[in-house]
Amino acid sequence: MKSPILDMKPSLVFVNFLRDCSDINGVDVELVRRSAIGAVKYLRKQGDQSEASRRLEKQWYASLDTGKPDWSVYGDDYYLAELWSCWAVYSRGYMRSIRGVSDDLGVVYSVVDLGCGFGLTTAAWKELYPEANIIGTNLDGIVQTKLARLNADRHGFQIVSSINEIEEPIDIIFASEYFEHFQEPIQHLLEIVQTLQPRIIFAANAFSARSIGHFKRYCLNGHWIDGLAISRLFNKAARRFGYKKVETGFWNNRPTCWMRQERVVE
């Protein structure tokens, strides 16, 4: 199946992304452009981390040391560049891989893209399943969500700020670089399973990676746990919640595919 979002040259998608940024009052489009190009090179190990990235990363981790996470980092213009680089280097590839196994996923009536950024992955899901109800989640009141709403209007999906706004059981959950942004990711996974009852979960986690919005350590049942350990416990919890990891043949096993085998936990 052809997809304008997934098959268009990334450079052309980038031009459209910058054009959308220019439609949002107050966005420094030139900063976003330069930073996004640098961020892609950095993720591909073709360049050094930019000064803007180091600044925002330092701001985030300094706030963790005070015990008060500085959520304002998500509203910084530079963070738009971070999101673009994650799309260009990671999420686009994940979606192309998922498209390759879409015939094996059964009938899909609904998909939720958790933490959808500016909505390119969400748009790709809508192109993959045009008759399905596609929903992206994101924080209210920040620029990335304004960009996501532009894509939602353009492609015909919904944007909500909380999974509690979603009433129907969901066929597929997509979570790319999402759970790292929660200090209690396993508890949040349980909330998602109980609320949305997803049949399939695609998750690409990087709990040990240092990045803006990622935590240094995670909490489970009152205990502090490092990223490597929480990754193993996350997989263990998914099995306990009734899901089985499915071998997909995806490069580097990302994203991980979990299919429900048992009744959803209550």
C-alpha cells in the first residue's frame, strides 16, 4: 500500500513540516530548520550534539535533580527539532515495518498513537487504515499539539489530551519513544491496558537512553530502578497483563509487537 507520508522523500516532508511551523505564531522556523538537520545528523552519528540540544537536555536533567520535572521543555522550539529527528530516524522506519505486516494484524477499527508529536505517525496510521478511527494523544497548549491538529484536520484523525477521553476498546496502540516520559511507566502501561483494552501494542522503548524528557531512573512500587532494569520489568509486566511478544522480523526488533492472549487485567 502506497502512503504519501511514508513514501514521500523525507526532504519534502521536512519542507511541509517547516511550512506548518511557519503558520504557528512565535515559532522560530530558522532555528527549527537548523536544529532539526543537526539533530538528524547526531542521531545518525554523523555529527555532534548541538548547543541547543545540550542546553535543553541540561535544563531537563537539572530539574530532575530538584525533584520537580520541568515540563516546559516540551514547549521549546528546539524540541520540535528533536521530534523531527525522531520521526526521520526512527518512527518513519517503524511505520514502514508495520505496514509490511499489516495483513497479519486482522481487521483494524481503531488505533491510538500515544504521544503523537506533530502527528506524522498518526497520519501514516490513517493512510494505512483509512476507514479506522485514528486518535493521537498529546499535551494541551504546546506548539507540537498545534502542529498535530493541523495534520489531524488535513488527514482526518482526532487529537485528545488524555486516554480517558477515549471510550471504545482499541485494536492497536502505537507508542514510539513514549513510556520513557513517565516516571512510573509500568503503572501507566497498566492504566492503558485497563482503559483502552488494546488487542495489539507496538512499543519502541529506550529507557536507558539519555534524552530530553527521559528520566534518569524509574519508579515501581515505591522502588527506584535504572533504565535497563525497568526495560526488563516492562516486558515482564506486559506478559503479566496478558500479552505475548510476537516475532516480527523487524530490524533490531523495534518496535516490539505485543498481542493480547488473555482477558485484560482489571
